[in-house]
Amino acid sequence: MNEEEINRITEAVIGAAIQVHREIGPGMLESAYEACLAYELVERGWKIEQQKPVPLVYKGVHLECGYRMDLLVQDQVIVEIKAVDQIMPIHRAQLLSYLKLSGLKVGLLINFNVQLLKSGIERIVNHL
């Protein structure tokens, strides 16, 4: 998939996330934001998968280690949802690990526990 299409997906996800944040604001559980964002994206015509397992391949064997991406949009962009005081390096590392394990290039880390959602969004790129 080309960069232009990935940018179109990330812009759509950010727009949907802003709508969710406007509707319910900060202070909810991550699961609430995930459900609302999934609903909003489907309503806008996007293909999503929730809680998609991310296997670890070790010596050619796919091992289920309990990794699950919150949302996968259009089979191309991983969305990791947080509702925390601040994004920590471990959150970035988690999304980067999902990108590496899945072979995907771009993910969005979205922290809904902020006053202005724009300050809670990070785009993470896996430089394959």
C-alpha cells in the first residue's frame, strides 16, 4: 500500500477519534474508547478488526503470546488506544513491537485522557 493511502487512513482514524473525544471526553476506560472508535470507523465505511491477535514467530513457529492490537484499520494501520495520564516510552515500544511483528509500517498511538485530543496522538513508523 502506498504512502498516500496510509495517510488517508490515518487522517480518517484521527478524525473519527476527535469525534469520539468530543462526544464522551476524557476519563473513560480504554475499552469504551475502543468500542466507540470502532463504531465510528465502521459507520464511516472503514474495515476494522478489534483485538486482533499478533503472533510471535520464533524459529519459524507462530506462537500466541497474548499480544493483541486494539484496532487494525484497512489491514494497514494499527491503532493502539490509551487512557492514561501521559504516554510513556513503554506505550510507544508496545506499538512498535506490534508493527514489527505484523510487518506493518504505520501505527497511531491515541491517548484519550487529555483535554485536547491533538496532544494525545502520536504516529509511529516502523522503518522496516
